[in-house]
Amino acid sequence: MNKQYTCDVIFDLLPLYIDGMTSGETAKVVEEHLKECEVCRQMYEEMTGEIDFSPAEQKKKRRRHRYKKKSTARMLILGYILFLLLIMALCMLDAMCIM
Ligand SMILES: [Zn+2]
């Protein structure tokens, strides 16, 4: 059988195989192919989340999320400080006018 054709078939079968929806015979074919084929094995690992870069990628995402949160907090604090400065400036103006 042509290798590319086999890979295409395995790609189609992988989701079913991962969910345990394939017959014993099909599962055997998929397993045999995964043993021999690097490309399909990588695809399988990506689908099952058993891949090295995945946790690192999640960490990166989490860090990005945390950064976003921090910058939002910073903007709130900055807004609050500006508001206080405005109030102080108004008070000073008021005090000067009274004198
Ligand atoms: Zn393959």
C-alpha cells in the first residue's frame, strides 16, 4: 500500500482510535502504523496532549494572561492616582482663591 495513502487513512482514524471507537482490527492497524510512522505518531501525540511543548505552551499562555491582568491593574492604579492629583490640584486652586 502507498505510504501517503496509509497516513491519510490513519489521520482519519486517529480521532476514532483515541476515543476507542475503532474495532480491534482497526486499532491494530493504527498501532502498527504508529510504531513505524513518525509523522502519524506526532499527530497522535498532539491529539492526546502527550507532547513535550504542550505544557510549556500552556505556561506561556498563562504568563501572557497574567501579564494582561497586571497591566489592567496598573491602568486602574494610574487612573486612581491621576484622579487624586486632579482633586489635589482643585483643592490647591480653591485654597489660593480663598486667600
Ligand atoms: Zn503515517
